[in-house]
Amino acid sequence: MTLSSNFLRADLENYKTAANLAYNNLIKELIAGGRKIYHFGFGESPFPVPQAFQQGLIEAADRNEYLSVEGLLDLRREILAFHSRYGDFDHFTVDDFVMGAGSKTIIYHVMSVFGGEIILFSPSWTSYLPQTQLSGKKSHIIFPSDTKRYIPSIEDIEKELKKSDPNIRKILVLNSPNNPTGITYTEEEIKTIADICRKYKIIVLSDEIYARLSFTKFTSIAKFYPEGTIVLTGFSKWASIGGWRAGYALFPKELHSLKDAVSSAGSHSYTCLPTPIQYALLKGLQKSKELDEYIAKCRKVLSFAGKYTHRKLLEAGVEVHESESSYYCMPNFSNCRTIGVFDGQQLCDKFLEQGNVAFQPCDPHFLRPIGELTTRLSFVNFKGQAALDSIEMNKEYNEKEQEEFLIKFCPTLIEGIQALVDCVQLFKIEKIIDNASS
């Protein structure tokens, strides 16, 4: 008997590695080979791990016991106190937790155990749709009619819902602050989505991993739809510990049957969030004043980087909404469409080839339409220690002072944006020549 070469489920024959991770590995290989590249293609904190967490990990290095999927009780208490301090919500208790090896793990387990379909908004983080596929669930993708902020309207949502069976339960994956757009939903936008989800009995999986890094007011949908919202977040972004893989979800009492199933799935897969890390997080969270200052400094530096990137792109004639959070903006390079550039990947290949500028296309990785020249730009290609040490929290920096700060402490960002702008100008000249010759 001969073993077949086709071992995969039919729906996974074209399944790929997470696009952001694969692309980051490629660019790192090129850089390691000696090529100078301005890497805007990966969303990883540029800042050092807070000392409170570093010290906590040192002290917990000898902890080797297994813990529950729900996590250390004292850690859960500290996490709730942390959210309360920022006014996120007040209805969750220590009994509502599931902790995971990163929030990504929990998203997958929620989708796997859920007996229904998944709704995604476009643009979307790179892993939502692949996780939907891996869990064997049908997905519905909603494309917003507003392409300035990319927030779906009631009409956009209901149009897609009318195509589906109303008797099949659904989960909406909501991501605010958003990756890749850098947009933070307003309270009014959050209320609108909460109302329509309650109307259609849709469960919300609210990915709030960038909440602490929002430059505008952040509002959790759990405040307006507490009975139907699972809050998903973690420490990767605001605490700069992505590689520690520390995520958690909070389930309302009304969804504890789903929580119990996710918890059981966790016990059969990753067992628990690593024990030393849990004790390190517990130790660090007790340094609330130190952490609040760290978050505020990170947010201020990132806001400078986002404003500068936005301003320079606009000056180059690129359509882009100013980032309101995190590390990202989503420029549209439609003014760079030339011969041989028909989609986002071809555009990004051209930027990399001619300008050593690297970022990811939003078609198809972030669920934008094929042929659209939007990209996810991560403006964190700098080492953040010096910037964090030097930012003055009591000073109001004007535009000129913000740029001078970035030139001094984040020079690779300045160099990279200039290389990007130079490419745009070159491509625009090429476009003029192409049009003239045709």
C-alpha cells in the first residue's frame, strides 16, 4: 500500500504561514545578508520590556509547576484592577478568564469550539481569515462603503447578514484600535455596532490588544454590549513582550458555556500560559505607577511617529488617514500605479527593489480587494530606548519639535520615510512617461 502525497484537508491545500511572519522572516534574511532595508512591514514594539516585568521574570525563573488555563488567581485580580484603572469595563470577575499562549491562540480556540459562522470586517488582521479556515468555519467578509476610516455602516452589515441563514449563530471579530488602519472606533461607532449585534444576537469577539496605545479615546464595546462581548487582549503590544506570548480573554457570564469549552480546548493543547511568565506579570502589574508612566511615554513617541509619517505621505500625494493608535497606518498608493503594477504585491515588490523600502500589501493579506494599492505601514522601524528615556511628558511639543525629536532619537524612521517618499516621486515620474508614451 502506497501512502498518498495528499495528506491535507481539501480546504487547506493552499494554506500558508501567517503573511506578516513570513514577510518579516524574508526581510530579516535580506538584512542579515548585508542589504540595507527600511523595514515597515512588521508590527513589533520598538521599546524595551518594562523593568518591572524583567525583574519579575528573573525572580520567577524557578517556578516550574503547571497552572490552570484560567491562570493565577492573583494575576487575574491584578489584570482586572489594571482595566478598572483605565475605565475599560467593570462587569468581569476573576471567574471569567481564559489565558493563552498569546491572544492568537485563544481566537483560534473560540472559533474552533463555536457552532456557527464568523463575520470579519475588511480590512482585517492577517490571521483572522486563516484561523477561520483552519477551524473549518464559514466566513462573511463585510467591505465598508466608507474608505476613509473603513468603519462599516449599519447598511454594510445588514447587507451581508441578509445573505446568510438567520438561524445560524455568528461571531463578529471586531478589532479596535485597528490593525492595519491604525483607526480607533469612536464611542458613537462602537454604540452603533453594539446595537446591531444585539439586534441580530451576534456574539462579538473584541480584539483590544492595542487599547493602551490609542492616541484618542478608546471605548470597549463591552461597555455597551456586556452580555454578548468576549474581550480579547494581552501584554504583547503595550508592554513590548510579544515573544512572551501572554494573552487572555474575558467572557461574560452569559457566554460561560463557550468559555468552558475554550478552557477545555486550552487544557488539551497548550495546557497553560507559561508559569514563570504568569508570576512575572503578577509582579510587574503591582508596579502600577511605573507601568502607567511607561505606557504614556510609549504612546507619546508613537503619536509623533504616526503624525510625521502621515504628514510626509500627504505631502507626497499619497492618500492616508492619520493613525489614531498603535504602530500603523494604511496608505493608498493609487498615485503610483504604473506599467507592471496591477496589485499591491507588485507595488510592494517595486518599492523593495528600487527603494529598499519594505511593507505589506493589503490585497490580499488584509482582506482588501485585489488590485487596490493599499499597504500596511508599521512606523516602528527604530530602537525605542533612547526615545523613551528622552521624551518629556510635561512638555507640549509643536510640529517642528516633534520632527526634531524623531530626527535625534528615531533616525531610521526619518531615513525610511524619506526613501519611501523618494520612491513615490520616482514612480510618479514613471507614470507621466508611461502616459506620454501611450
